[in-house]
Amino acid sequence: MSRQDPDVIDSVEKAFRVLQTFSSDHPTLTVSEAAELTGLSRATARRILLTCVRLGFAEADGRRFRLTPRVLRLGYGYLSSLPIWERAQPHMLALADEVRESCSAATLDGGEIVYVARVPANRSMSITLSVGSRLPAYPTSMGRVLLAALPEPRLAEYLRTVELEPLTSQTITDPRELAAKLAQVREQGYAMVDGEREEGVRSAAAPVRDSSGAVIAAINVSVNAGRISVADLRKRCVPLVIEAAGAISRDIGYVPGP
């Protein structure tokens, strides 16, 4: 049990810290690297990694450890428990087909968005994303839709602590400017982003609501800036994204007000 919280098991919390350390930047880890990245002792990191190997969630190749496909069971448990994505798929397929661009859905996890569904476009785009991919929320259209829906105290805390890195020359890096942009998103019911996460990529997103009216996800379309202008994105794509998000929301029980 945790000394700070008797309902929390320290060893489980530490194990998840180690598991979350693996990433595209760190696909394999030594015991020393895992300890350094998590702040745990070498002995603790070693026991956790060996336990993951014993349970089949990791494998060892000499001194280096890597995750195995078994960890996908954890993510699949989340996705399979949400029938929303089965109902969302037809709407996302129709949207992607109509605009001939990729369509994605994401939820908010801390300061990041996590892709939970995706319909890729037939055309090639430089950004490669799939279910499970994570991106910072602040420079993305889906992230801004989800941030704009946060309760005021949580949003204020986010804006106070987030590091707004200039990912491109277009990225908003001033918290006050971002706060104003999020207020605009909240008022208009959609978000548009032009090259703030990646040069040459534009996107538009709208919220998906559950039966209580709470925003639980966002869907978007991403387009190549060379094919679709900002004006065309707003005029042609935004209404379709809003319509698809609304249809998904109604399918999972949301009833719009008068």
C-alpha cells in the first residue's frame, strides 16, 4: 500500500511507470535506462522488467528488454468496452469517403490525445498515425476540441503547466493566445488547425458527446495543405465533420437540446 494513499498499491504504480517508459524513442531499455527514466532504483526496475518477462508482457535480448504484443490486451480491453467505436465506424468511413481524406477519433489522456479509431485516406500524407498513437493536445484540432470541453479548473491547471513547444513556425506558444483559441472553439463547436503540429497539414475537428452531453471524444479530418485551402476546409469539410460527430453522438444516446 502507498504511504500517501492506503488505497494505492505502490508496486502496481511502479510497474505501470516502467511500461509507459517504452516508446518510439525508447523501443528497448536496459535496467539502468528504465531506472533512470522512471526514477526508480535499479533493483526495483529489474524486478519489474523480469516480472513483465515472466508474464509475457516483455522479452529480454541480452541486457535489453522490449515489450511484446501481449501488452495490446490492455488497450484492447479499453476499446472493446466502448461500443461507441463500432457505431462510429460507418460515419467515419462515410466522412473519409466524401472528403477523400483521412478521418480519426481521439480521446484526451492528460495533456495528450490518444487515437482510438482511424480511417486512412487513399492519398499519401507525410504524417503516419494509427490507433494508439499519441500527440500533444495543444497543436491539434482534436486536442483543442477536447481541451475546450474541460471544466474550468482543469483547463486552468493545464494552461498553467503545459510546455507549448514551437513544433512549427505556426504553433501557438503563448498560453493566453491558446486560451483565447480554446474559448473560440468552445463557442463555435469545432476547431481548425493549420500547420501547427506539422507543416503542410490542416485539420478540422468536432466533439462527440455521450448521453449526458459530456464530450468524450473528438473526430477530425486531416488534409494536405497543397490540396485544400483554409477557406475550403472551413466551407466544405467543417460542416461534414460536425454532421458526422453529431450522428455518432446521437447513435450513442445524446439528445441535442432545443
